[in-house]
Amino acid sequence: MSRQFTSPNYEATLNETIRLGDALPTGHLARFVVAIVSQLDVSNIYAKYGERGGKPLAPEVLLGLLFYGYATGIFSSRKIEGAIQESIPFRYVAGGLHPDHDTIATFRKNFLPEIQELFVQVLLLAQAAGVLKMGNLSIDGSKIHADASKSHAVSHKRLLELEEKLREQVAQLFDLAEGADQGEVNLPENLVIQDEIALRQTHLENLSKAKSVLQERARQRYANELAEYEAKMRKREEKARKTKRKSGGREPKAPTPGPRDQDQYNFTDPDSRIMKNSTDEGFDQHYNVQAAVTQNSMLIVATSLSNHPNDKQEVKPTVNALSPKLGHPQAAALDTGFFSEANIRFLEERNIDPYIAIGRDSHQRDVASLLAGAPTPPSADASPTEKMAYKLRTEIGHAIYALRKSTVEPVIGIIKEVLGFRQFSLRGLLPAAGEWSLVCLAFNLKRLHLLMPQ
């Protein structure tokens, strides 16, 4: 072949000197994260350090690494440590220092409450820059996989079976020990009866703890289901009184107390719950995360996390998590999974105009709805469902609710698909809630990087 090609010189490349300032453009996300961290008040973190000991790394360095890591889809402390060696942006954020993964993980674990406070500080910086203006909110939730496996879970039915089996084995082992003491039984040399008994008694203690937790969960569930049942019965009675006819349809079934056979307890993360996957028909160990997003900026202004399988109980904790320093929202749009009279009443009491879907949206409007004129206002004694249906058919109601799909749903989609956050690194309800706040803070930084002038 006569054509000439330019070949690389790898030896010369290895000897090149790179200036980080030349490799990182002025508007790079790494520079932005460092600049934002330098404006945060981290005195609460400094206050938790003792007066004695070795010279620790400045908290700003570790915060910057966590923020930049989560904003770029790197959540593992080991991977962050590796990136400091291999990635120019991470090396810049580390400021020439090289914290190991244990230091990063320990910092994240110990300072989650303080990191959650920084979530609001970042939003206040956005507000000061004129990027964040509190208006209407969109609220939605999603399931995120817990750091727990279904293989380490046990159902209440299986728990009772295991408990009975272990008790029988302990009784048999005591009989063997007694027979061995009296010389009636010859035991294998490697069999230590007391160790085997102690092992099974430990298992029984763990099962007893799991059973107590499942009983308490069942008690709380029964109280919630009973309240919902009584509300449905009152609604039927009210409708029968208005129409002066007996309510049609199947009468709601009264709940039954006590644990159910399929109730699950997970030994690696007991706070997590078996929930339906959002991507398929399967079930797994999850937490239910929530995000409240402003419709004008798509910034997350409030977060919450629970182990409830549905969203009906999540409106109150999510709205209550909204800092009053950020201002007061005018309205909130939520999908049908949040619909309840209690949630409507709560939002109205907080002077937030609710727009909650009363059913699943159809992908295409029928001809009758296209030809329909302005909706007729409901009567004063109409049910909350009828009043909400009217609100959603009004021009303003349709506009506010329609924005939900293009605001909060894309935000959660970006967190799960673009950043790749699909599993928690921390176990337990409070640590997982703290990590979810860190994830949302990192998303806000990435969003602000686009919105704020560089």
C-alpha cells in the first residue's frame, strides 16, 4: 500500500505534561461544583470534628467529590477513589489530594443530616441567582432498589414454619446431649452439641425479632385500612342519603387484623419492603422515593422517602419537607396514585391549590371530549372527586396538570436512566433518605450548571 498513515507515539504521550487548567474548560461541571461548594456554609460539619487527632481532609473536598460523583453517575466510594487517579475532573475536584474509599464512605455516612441541610443552601443560591422562583409544583414518586436481596427475606408463613422446625431441632439436640451424658449415645467427634444449640437459638432470636416487626407492621396496616374502610362506608351512606336509594355495587370488605402469610421481612435491610418493579411485572426489595419539582425550572425543591408500596401517604411528608425559606408554592399537580380526600384537604389547608388526577389519563381524547364546551361547575354539595374532575377540565387545571408529565417525570427519568441511580448504597430508612437527598442535590447541581450563567 502506497498511502502513508500518521501513527501514534505512545512513549512520548506517556511523558507529556498536562496542565489541568487547559484540560478543563471554564464552564466545566467540575469547576462549577467546586465554585458552588466554596459558597456553602459548612460550619455544622466542621463543628462535629473533635479537637484532637490527625489532620483530616477539609470537608469541602469530600463534599465536592460526592456531589460531582453523584452528578456524573458515580455513586460507589471505591469508584470515586479510582476516578481521582484516572479522571482529570475528579483530580481537580479533589484539589490534588487522594482520599481513599473508606474516608469517602465514612464521611458520607456520618454527615448525611448536614448534607441534607446543604440541599436547601444550594436552592437558596439558585434563588439568589434568579433561577429558582417558587410557583407551581409537580410531585411524583418512583421505586429505587434497596441494598438488600430477596434471598435474605422471609415471609410470615415461612417464618412460623422455620420457628417450629428450629424448636424441634433444639429439643432433639437437648435429648442427644442428655443421652451422651448418660453414655447412651455416641456422638461424632466433630459434633459440639452446645454450639449447635447456640446456633439455633440465635436463629430463633432473629426470627422472634422479625415476627415482632411483622406484627407491628400488621397493626399499623390494619389501622390504616380500617380508616380507609370506614371512609368508604361513610361515602356510600352519604351517596345513598343524597339519592335516597341503596348504594349499588359491591360493599367494601372490612379489613382483617394480624400479619398475612405473604408479609416479608428482610434480614439485610429490614426497613426496605417488597414492592412491584416499575420496569417489569416482578417484585423486589425497594424504597419509595418522592420528588417535588418546580414547573418553571425543573429543580427539585423537596424530597422524601418511605417504605410504603403506594403514594397515597407521601403527599404530606413531601410537602412538609419543603423549606419555608424557598417560598410558598401556589399549586401542585399529582397523578392518580396520590388521589385521596385527605390529600386534597391537606394541600388546601396549606394554601396549595391541588390538581390530582382522579383516574388514569387516556393517551387520546375521544371525539365527544373534543367537541365538549366549557365544563359545568359542580354543585356546592358535590363530592371531592366531582369537584376535582371539574378543576382538571378547566383551562387552567388542564394546563397545570399537563405540565406534570414534562417536569417531574423527566427529572426522575434522568436520575434513573442518565445518572443511573437505581440502587441505594446505604441501608436503613434514614440513611437511604439521606442518600436520596444527596442524589437530588447532585441533580440540582447538574441542572443549575445549565441554567446559571457561567
